[in-house]
Amino acid sequence: MSPGRQMEELFYDKMPITRALGVRVEEYDGRRLVLTAPLLENVNHLGTAFGGSLHALAVLSGYGLLWLELRDTGADIVIRDSSISYDRPVRCDIRAACVRPEERALDAFKRKYQQKGLARIVLTATIEDSGVTAVRFRGTFVAMRRRDAAANDGQVR
């Protein structure tokens, strides 16, 4: 099963709201993760994408990127804090892209997680409308190793 399909199943199983939003993994090339959701399921009273849906997809793109990087079933990933700017309305299907952070930051995050079972990292995501950035997201994510994961090594095989 592809990593994208595994992630969709994880979303649907562990985060039921992702089904209602219609979240799909469009692309993961090892450098960036792109999630989509149809406008129809996420529309507001103005006929544009609902701000809460935009924020949710941006958060999920960061969560998903970390999940793909760690590949550790014993990791709980959470959002610690975030900021978002809505620069223009989104009038099309939502497409959130989270780009892998610089290698040095990612390596430090993974090393700390492996050593201490707890690490945080800042990720960014964007959402475009007609090729123009409409939403900018910045979030601090935390990965914590579950205590019960120590019994098995927690690695996804």
C-alpha cells in the first residue's frame, strides 16, 4: 500500500472529521505533501472555502508530512501552536501543500525524537487559489513516543 493511501486510512480511522472534509492525499514526492478537499464539502455562506476547513487542511498537511518522515506507529503527533493568514478567498477545491523543512532542522528533530521520545518542529503550509497563494500557515508540531511503544520498537514496517 502506498504511503499516501496509508495516511488516508490513518486520517479516516483516527480523525473522523477528515472523512467529512473529504480529505485526500494528492501527492507525496518525498519533498512535499499535498492534501486536497472538495470545496462543496467545505463551503461557507459566501460560496468560498470555510476558514476552519482551510486551517484543518493546513494542520493535517503538517501532521501528515511528519508522520511520513517518522514512520513510527508509536508516535503521537500534535499541533502545539499555529498562526494562519487568509490573504484572499479560496473559490476552488482546497489544496494544502506542506514542504519538507530544511534538512538540518529535520535531522535535529528526528535525532531528538529518537533520543528523548519528544521533539518539536515548525512547519509551514500554503493553500492557493488560481495559482496565487491565498492562505499561509505556520505551526509548531510535537511528536511524542507513547509509553506503550517501548514494548515494540514502534517502527512501521
